Amino acid sequence: MVFCENRNVDVLKSALLQSLGYHTITNFIVDTDTLVREYEKGTSVEGLLRSQIIKTPEDVKQNRTFPNVDGIKFLTHEGGCGGFRLDSETLCNLLAGYITNPNVAGATILSLGCQNAEVSFMEEAIKKRDPEFAKPLYILEQQKSKSERHFIEDAVKKTFIGLIEANKIKREPAPLNKLVLGLECGGSDGFSGISANPTLGHTSDLIVALGGTTILSEFPELNGVEQELINRCITRQEAVKFTHLMDTYSARTVALGSAFANNPSPGNIKDGLITDAMKSAGAAKKGGTSPITDVLDYTEKARKKGLNLLCTPGNDVESTTGLAGSGCNVIAFTTGLGTPTGNPIAPVIKISSNNELSERMKDIIDFNTGSIITGQDTIAAKGEELLDYIVKVASGEVQTAADRLGQDDFIPWKRGISL
Amino acid sequence: MPKKYVQIDPRDNIIVALTDLKIGTKAIINNEQIILQEEVKGKHKFALIDLQIGDEIYMYGALVGKTTKPIRKGESITIENIVHASANYQFGMEKSRWSPPDVTAWI
């Protein structure tokens, strides 16, 4: 709940990750415990030399204590106290969004006690999102514990008990209308708006047509295409909320001495995205052509099927963090320059806009649309192929590069200033 | 043979290079020939027509900038000759209609 618990979160991480079989980001794991066990059994030197102590990530996964639990994630952040009270409330809402996200089976929360981000507020936020909430949730308060040792001991034991509960849940087939797909881009280039983004837009249209949900975020990157989005809003109410959020955000950037116009990064500009409107018009292609059923402010839960707009910054990590908080169970992320971004609770599928990137950074790219630029593929065909790929990821058949690399980025959006 | 350049929307007055294009390259858009006045790298854009200072730049059919210098047909579009500009918006315009794509393959 608050930055001063980050060290305790790290202690939990080292206590749980390897021993429960979730440290799988390296090519191989050295299992010294086997040597110790063999030695204690009285195994000879020759026997010790013959023992198998190198394990692949696959070996580790297959021998997990809780095989139905795909991961244990340890989220730290720099917020929760100091600064605007509103930011702490937003953080509580975001954490409630993570805890109630269908990808999450349970959570252990470390609270100090006196911080701005109040436990009661977060509990309310959880109830608001899910009145039937019944996942294992343990909230521990350090100021109520006898010592840090007691505190950690309690946290480890309760998390372990929560994992026993979580392991009772089995993966089951689900219809595509349960999919909530985040539409994200980062490190865009001059081809993003021609290949990767319209491909994702077509995939979004397919998911919407199937009764599913997609969420387009990054409001500074919708600057210049507002009229098209307003025209696509199902009712005036959504259009009014959208323009209100856009205008408020824009006014704040100006008050702080900047503007949406300054959004394109030096890398964007070098690769052909020279104005914010140019970047935006390409970025908005991710949202396809379907009607907009709802407009959400940051941390609001997506409740309506169809295409939703979510107010987040254009910063890709702040935005993916927000998408998972609003209920995305998979995030599709287009890039032209290449970025390793991932998320702790939602798989992030990295989609390259050009062949050169997918070759050069194949370790971080999952899906390539560069063949549209070279004329070998159409946007529609690639969009259909991407939907099939998303289904495989959602079914746990394919692991994303970000997941394999343990790229668990989590940056809550801080809108206020520090006090 | 892959395309070397593309006009994304018929309203656009700038053309995207899909590969590095040399000076003197001839591009044909809507039966009109454009001769590149300078090298244009892939991902970057060049002018379809002669543009005066203050002219609006369209890409994806949307207003994406305004010129700050005259740009001749076939010259490249850079941060030196255009700045950000975006369209205003209002309520009550015509509602978009949507025809969903065929999804029978996934049902």
C-alpha cells in the first residue's frame, strides 16, 4: 500500500519465488538443495558428481507445489503517502482493480498503517468492483505487528495458505466474449499507424463483433482524432465525458508548462512521427472502427462490452498499468522501435510494425506485421491471425516474450504534486 | 514488387515512403507524377503538392500539422517545416455507422 513496505515485499519475494518454483526467467536454475539432500543422505563424492543439479525453466514449472498457479508477482511502487490525497485514493482504486482482475487469484497486501492510502478505502473499492468478492486476501499492518520478523512470518504463512486456496482453481475454456483486450502502443515509428495499429484495430473489431471488450487508452495520443471518436460514441453522455477528460488533461499539461503537442519523443520524431496529431491519428487506428460503448476515467472498471476509452497518460507503462487495473486480461502492444514492456498480471503481446525490428529484437517481439509494409500480407489477414494468437496466449498455450523475460512493469499514474 | 510509397487516405496531401527513396525518384499518385527533390527515408513523408506557409497538412485523412515554411511538391516533411495542429471538435455531428466484420470462423 505504501513505498516504505517495498523492502518487505522484496524479502517476501526472495522467500517465495525460488522455493515455490516461480523463478524461471533465467535459462537454467542451479538446484543446490539437491546436493545438500544427497550429502545428508550420505551420498559418496562420485554420487554427488553424478547428481542432476541443473534445471531448465520447464523442469521447474513441472515441479511446482501449486501447479494451477501460473505466477506469484511482487508489486512495489513509490506512492501511497505524501502528496495529494487523491493520488492515494487512486492508488487504492488501482490496487482494487488488480485484486479483482480475473487473472488474479488472491493477494497479500503490506500496509504500514498510518499512510494516506487507507486500507478501508481499498476494501470499499474492492466491494464496489465486485460485491461478491471472495478471493483469499490478506492485509497485514506493520504498525500492529510485534516486530518485522513476526510481520514477515505472518505474511509468508498467509500467502502460502492463500496459494493452497488458489491452487484449487483450474483453467477452464471461456468464450471470447469474456476477453477484455487492452489496445496499447509504445516506441511507435512511422510504420506503426500503417501496419501494426490497423492490424490491432481489425482484431479489436473482431473481438467486439464476438461480444467481447476492448479498451483504447493514452488520451494525449488521441489529440486530433476527437471528432471521429465523438461521432462513434453510442450516446452523447460518453462523448461529453470523453471531451471533458480530454480538455481537463490538456489544460493541466498547459498549466504545468507543456502541451499535448510535445508528446512525440525524440525517437518518434527521428522515425517519422513529427507531430502529436500525426502520432495520434496513427495510434487511434488501434481502436478499429467499432462504436464506443463507454468512456472510463483512470482506474474505473470496464463494465460494458464493446470498445471502451480509458483516460491514461501516453507513457506506455503507466498506460498498461492502468489497462490491467480496469480489467484487461490480455494486452496487445504495438511497437516500431521495440520496447520490453510487460505487466505483472496481464500477458502483454508485443507486435512489431516492421520486419527489421522483428528480426533484430526477436527476443522481445511476439508477432510481426511488417509483411503489410512489404505488401505480402493484408491488414485483415494479419488481424485475424493476431486474434488466433491472442486466443493461444489467453489459453496459456503460448507464453509472451515479456512474461518469459519477467518484465513486470508497474507504474501507477500520479496526477498530483508532492506535498 | 512491394510498394515504395503510400497515400494512406485520399484526403492526404503528404505521402509516406515505405522504403528509403533517392532524390529524383518518380512517384505516381492518382495519375500525377511527383519527383522527389531530396532523399526521403522509409517511414518519413513528402509533399504531394506545393504548400504555402500556414497550409494544413493531412494524413490518415486527419489534420496533423501546419506548414511553417513553403514546401514544394516532392520535398520532405520535417520538424523544420511543419508544426503540430489538430482539428477542433463539436457534438451533434453525424453518427458513424458500423458494419461488423464476419466472425463466423470464431463462433
